[in-house]
Amino acid sequence: MPLVNTVEMFKKAYAGGYAIGAFNVNNMEIVQGITEACQELKAPVILQVSAGARKYANHTYLTKLVEAAVIENPDIPIALHLDHGSSYELCKDCIDGGFTSVMFDGSSKPYEENVEEARKVAEYAHKYNVTVEAELGKLAGVEDDVKVEDDKAQFTDPDEVQDFVKRTGVDSLAIAIGTSHGAYKFKPGQKPKLRLDILQEVSNRLPGFPIVLHGASSVIPEFVQMINQYGGQMPDAIGIPEEMLREAAKMAVCKINIDSDLRLAMTASVRKYFAENPTHFDPRQYLAPARTAIKEMVEHKITAVLGCAGKA
């Protein structure tokens, strides 16, 4: 099947009490590992590209990799999504360049500016059957071009969501309920906690409307331990407990973003390979097990967190 937008994905996910994995892609091995896992488990998937990924790998290379994945995995719906589009111009460029879904992130702007620019993006995107995600609230953390200090983070105000969605016409909404970007999500000793009460209130205000969680990697301990075992220093890395994410997926959350866990899986595998094979230099030799590590991690997320196996 061709690339799809997220309308049917989210409609089925909301009704079925599960979420779709939105995995960030940067190169061929990551695309292959994600889609091979989804094909085997018959799970729908969102492959998302950040502004940083476009700078690194080039828009054309990434879209062609995703188009190849569609050909190689014909039995699953795949959406190509822009993650954290910071401007109308960037969103428009991705829409014109073949993306089927875009996110406009105006969460750092004053409310009225966020509304106006999100509305403008939605109006343009809908002309081309492209779905639009926007964001209310600010997540702390650092990932690619997203940098928000802890003291600047803000939970989403449920009193704003109805007005925002009505005035913008967006198709899904990312909210801040305690997740955080990057691997270092919390201070040492701080206990992760999702504000499911806010999620429930947002759901009450927007019945049937798909909600998105950003910064939702769990920072899987085995990968952190492997990185540290082979020369890394990540003692304070801690993520969102997977049982909390699964609970959110049973509620109104239809899309869960996962990036840091991909990076950790790939880096842990490469570090291990070179520790055991210090004289090797063929990229195929160390990227092949890295691709396998990503595939296995995605399979775990689909079954343990997202609940979307067999939903393609």
C-alpha cells in the first residue's frame, strides 16, 4: 500500500485502546530495523523525521528510504511524519516533499501565535490530505533542536484544549503530562510520574480526539548498562516506566514517540561490537547487529507498551 496519513490509524487506535509507535529515523539501518519488526508483528507504524535528521541525512534521501520501506513491507500502513516542525515554512516544505503527516510545534510561542500558525499549517496540509499534529504545554529536556530547561516546562492546561483544537483544525494534539525529551529525563532520585489525571481531563474535553505523547522513551536499562560496560558514562539516565505508557495508550493516547531508545539500542550494539572486535572496520559488520538491536527493541515496544501488534 502507499504511504498513508494518520486518520485511520488513530481512529482504530482510539477505539481499540492501543497506540501507534512513532519512531525517529536517521539512516537506512534504523528504517530497516523498525519496519522489519512492524512487518513481522503486523503493526502500523509512523516513521518520523526531525529537522535535525533532515539536516543530517537530507530530505530526499530520507523520503526515498521510507518509500523503499513501503515497497519492502507492503502489508502494513506506514505514515511519514515531520517531528517538531518549528515553522509554517518547514511544514510546507515537508508537505510539498511527500510527507503524509506533519507536526507544527508552537509550544514555545505565546498561545495566540501558536493558534494562528497551527491553523495556517492545517489549512495548507488538508488541501493535500496531510494530517497535522500540534502541541500545547512544554516538555523539558534536550533532543535534536528541542531544548527546554526544567524550570520552563509546563503541563498542558485542559482549559485550553477545546479552544485550540476548534480554532486550529489540527488532527491530533501533543500534550505535556510528565514526559521529557532525551535520555536524561529526570534528576537523580526524582521519581517519574505521568499526570494521567490531566490526560483524562483532556480526553473528557475532547472525546474521541487522538492525543500524542512526546519524550516517551523508557531508556531501557539493559542498553544503558551495555553502554556503560563498554566505556560509556550514563549512570543517571532514567526514562518513563513502560507500565505508565501502556496505561496512557489504553486511554486517549494514540501516538507515542520513541527516539532515545533507538539511539541507545544502536549505540550499545556498536560499542559492544567494537569492544569484542577492535580490529574490524567494515561498517556492514557493526551496523548489521545494530539494525538487529533496533528491530528487537521495536518488537518489545509494540508488545509491551503500544499494544498495536496485529492491528495493521
